[in-house]
Amino acid sequence: MSAANWRKAMNSGAGRIAMGAARPTVGFPTAPASIDDVVAEGDASVSRWLRLLLQHVRARHVAVLAFLLVFPWIASPFFTFQIGAQSLALGIIALSLAFLAGYGGMISLAQMTVAGIAGYLVAIFGTSGTPEISLGWPWWIAVPLAIAIATVCGTLIGWLSVRTEGIYTIMITLAIGVAFHYLALQNYSVFNGFQGLQKVYPPVLLELDWRSPMPFFYLCLFFALGAYLLVKYVNRSPFGIALQGIRDNPRRMNALGFAVTGHRVAAYAFAGVIAAVGGVLFTWYNGLITPGSVGTSSLINILVIAVLGGMRHPIGPFLGAIVFVLLQNFAIDLFDRERFNLVIGGVFLAIVLFSPDGLIGLWARFANRFAAARAQSSPVARNAVAGGSSQR
Amino acid sequence: MARSRKWLWWVAIGGPLVAFAIWALATNERLFLVTLLNGLTLGALYFIVASGFTLVFGLMRNVNLAHGSLYLLGGYVGFIVAERTEWWLPAVAAGIAAAALVGLAMQVAIFRRMPGEDLRQTMVTIGLSIVIADLLLWTFGAQVHQMDPPAWLAQPLRGLPLIGAYSSYRLSLLPLGIGIGVLLWLFLNRTRVGMMIRAGVDDRGMLAASGVNVNLVFAITFAIGAGLAGFGGVIGAVELSMVPGEDTRLLLASLVVVIVGGMGSVVGAAVGAAILGLAETFGLAYAPTYSVVFTFLILVLVLAFRPRGILGRPG
């Protein structure tokens, strides 16, 4: 979002707050309203919600959602599990990075570390193939506790790294992430060293094995949708707007009276929750957690996914994850399987060099060109394009 | 007030360290001294690699995350040349040249096209590090390569007081690291190019405005920084070993050294390298499963109390 757009969003937000504050004095002059008034107000709010829904939900949203819901029924179990569920789980982790980077301006490479901590904790608190380490608690204690502790870790990492800015953040989060990798590698009493913890599976619940492809896909889809909508919501909330302001100009926001450090740490905490949820799902997908899951290449893969898709919109990380997983699974047909890193590194380089906004940026460029071509043929459409291009 | 607080810091940090040193000397003096030497020599290697990193960072604000890959590249090239010619000096020269050339190519072909875009440049270095690491794995395989030290350093040094024998190659790293530090200091402080580099660290725009060819200065700096990584690679090929994954290890070491010491400062890199080398070896000797925690703890403490590093200047 450009500075002008941000200012506009800020103004409209302020306007809405001012209107909201003004309404009670206008709508309810003196005494408490009668019941009819309250009911009318309720109807109005319902219809307002409906209108909002109709305003924001486009045909493409419905189409994508319908496709995702039908996908496991038409695709083979391999596609449902290996491609679909894995993309969604990786996409959630990458979404937490895209939130921090795209809206907070902080590129943290330690998001996979937060996810890995959640995975390790689920294995330690719950059940795994190493009973000497695992405590064997039921899932409804182990999973929330793991997510909570991982979130705290993510917040602490954020608290450490917000002391530095921009380019330094990458260095510090990378150092923290790699340090955790070596800790997990060398420590046998808690992390079980090189072996890691095996056989970490989701529970069997409601007579459903949640690790079989279809239920697991829906589980991932549920949390992916939740995270996506949550990020979209937070970006429009006063907190999200303030965060974007801090990204664009921290000094000005500080002068306006916003707690810059506080907002940044809170952003890390929020991203920590998302990363932790994604981490638990990804650990369940793999069925194990090893130091390799939090190694340098894994940390960088998350960045690759987020950059590949584009960090300007929460859908980007999921697009990136789909491309990444498809390449991972089918590069074997095009090249040698061993050369996957070369392929993904090359794709990443090409994206960074030629389309800094990732696949979304490519799409936007394509759509712009298409719209421009159409605008030249009809004057009405030209106005529409001029109006549309100012809002992203 | 300020002085008394400084004293407090020295006592708070130095006190436990001195107590530990006395305890360790009293229980096993040989272990302590050997570990001390190991730490300092490892620190010398870290310094050589990290000084290149900090030089590039200080001038160009470019976090070269492919620095570890350049280190590994220098090591492999040096290894091949040493195997073919059986001489050591050409191997060192080839390692430096290979890394410097790749670094120069990176600067000229890529970074010059995106001036001022720090974040994008860093992303590019990440992509390059993935590609270079995979190309090296493709060419040299996953097995461990180890280079032989030069013949005149192959025999351990015997008859040292208290510790007995010690590898003369490792011991030679200490003067080497100090020598490189002094040379670098002289280069930065006593030559014209060094002056330009320092001026560029302080104010890039002003340097360009006063008629200096900034691109040339950038290219020279990048070549020197990458060359230092390659030099470290050849040395490390003997002291450590060459295997895929070493690039990350040295990258992490460079990152920590530069964060702890202060970004863009060569003296800071020396201090940080000594601290990291000592912390790693003492951790491995006295608390093996938690040795990384010490590194991490130092990082956290420095960040918490001196966010710009021990010798970093306030921004």
C-alpha cells in the first residue's frame, strides 16, 4: 500500500469511528430506545452484514472455495494429501511470514523455527515413537499448550529482533533459527538429537482417523481459511492499519503517539500463533519432527514460498506453497530429483530479479495490461480502470 | 556515574569468567589451555571469514547471505589445486581468486542493477546461496573432503610448557589472523581506496557527489570481501573439513560475529570472532550438549543491552 492509500485508509477509518461515536446522540436522543427500535437496529445490522458480505465476496472467491471443498472428492489421495494438505500447511507457516513482511515490513526467517517449536512440543507433550521423552498427554492439552508456548517463543524472538531494523532483522532471525537447529541437533535429552521425534500423528477423533487424506485435507483447509480470514481482518483493523503505518514511516507514527515497538512485538505474537498452528499441522503431515525440519534450508524454504507467491496479499503464500510443492514433487520428472534445490533456487532468483511482488505481482501486471488494452477501445472502461488502479 | 556503571559491567561479566578460569585451571590445566588455544585459533578463522562479510555490509548495506557459499567454493577450489599441483600457496591463491571472481561477478551483474534496494539484494544472495550450494554438491558430492596442511606445518609442535604438543598448523592461524587484521586496518586507514571505503561507510551519497567512482569502490570492496571468504575456505578446508552444510555453519558464525561485534567494523569483527570462537570451544569442552546455547546466550545478551553490537556506533 502506498503512502497515499494508507493515508486514505487512515482517514476513512477515523471517519467511521467519528460516525460511530456520533450516532448514539443522533439516533437515541434521550431515553432508552423502545423494543421496536432495538429490533429495527438488529435488522439493520443484519442487512448491513449481508450487504458487506455481498460487497466483498466475488464470484472468484466462491469459485475457489467451491473448488477447494470439492477437490478431495475428485483428486486422488496422493494429490489430496501430498499436494493439497502439504501446500495448505506450508502456506499457513508462510502466511505468518508474509503478514510480518508485507504488513509489518519485518522479514523474519525464524517463523519456521516457531512452527518447529510447536511441532516439537506437540511431540514432547503428546505421543511419539520415543516414550522416554514424550509425556503422553491427551491431545486437547498437548496441542493448545504447544501452540501457546510456541507463540510465547515467537513473541520473544520478535522482542529480540525488533531492537534492530530492516536488513538486520533477517540476520538476527536467521541466527536465532540456525542456533535452534543446532540446539535440536545436539541435544538428546529433550529433542532426541539427529533422530528427532517420530510417529507424531493427529488424534483419532469422532471415529475418524484425521491422518487419512480426506479428513486431514479438510482439517488443513479449515485452519488455512481461518488464518487467511484472520489476517485479512487484522489488516483492516486499527491495529493492522497502525502496523502498516509503522512499516511506511516509523518515526512519524512514533510522533503521532503510537507505540512502535509494542505494535511490532504484537505483530510477532500474532504471526507466532499462525506459525504455531501451521507447525502443528505440518508436523502431523510429516508424522515426525527432526532438526532438519528447522534447518537453514527449511527456514529459507518458507521465505522462498512467501516471496514466490507474493507478500502483498494473504493469498500469495498459498499460491507460492502450491507452486513449491508441485515443483518438489514433479521436478523429478523434468530433472534429476537430486537437483530440486537448483530448480527452486533458480525459480526464486528469477522471481526476485524480475517480479519482486511474486506471482501476485505477475498477475497484477498481466491484469493491468489487459485492462489497459480494453480501456483503449472504450472510454467508459478507461474511467473504470483509472478508478480501479488507485485501490489495490 | 557512567564510569561506575562500566565497572559494574566488567565485574558482572568478568567475575564469573575469572572464577571459571581459576576453577578450570585448578582442576585440569591442560584441558583449559588447549581449549583456550583451540578457541583463539577458531576465532582467527572466523575473523578472516567475517571481516569480509562486515566489510561488504558496512559499505554496501548488503547482507551477503551467499558468503558461506563463497567460503565453501574457495575451499573446494583450493583443495583441487592443491591435489593437482601438490603445492600449498597456489591453492591459497586459487581459492581467493575463485571466490573473489564470483563475488565480483555478483556485484557487477546483479547488485549494480538494483542500487539501494537492500532487501531485494539480500533475497538475491539467498537465491544465489541455494544455487551455489547445490552446484557444489553436484560437482563434489556429499563426501567429506579434507586438505593436508603444508609440509612445514604438518608436524605438531612439541615441548610446549604445560600442554605438551599442539598442532603447529592451528597455532599458525593465530598470527595469520592477527596479520590479516593488521593488513586490513592498514588498508582501510592508510590507503586511498581504504579512505574511500570508509567515506562510503559513513555517507555513500556524499562520496558519489565528490566525484568518486562509487561502482568501482563497491566492486573492489566486494572482491576483497569475497576473497577473504575464499581465503578462509582454504584455511578451513584443513582445519575443519569441507562437506555440504559447512557453508551454513560459517554463515551463521559470520552473522553472529558481526552482530556481536558491531556491524561494519573490522575491530568489532575481531572482538566478536574471539568471543564466538572461545564460547564454542569452551562450550564443546565443558558442556557438550548445550554448547550452542552459549552462543545464543551471548547473542541475546548483546542484543538486549547493546543492539548495535559491542563496538557498533549508535545509528
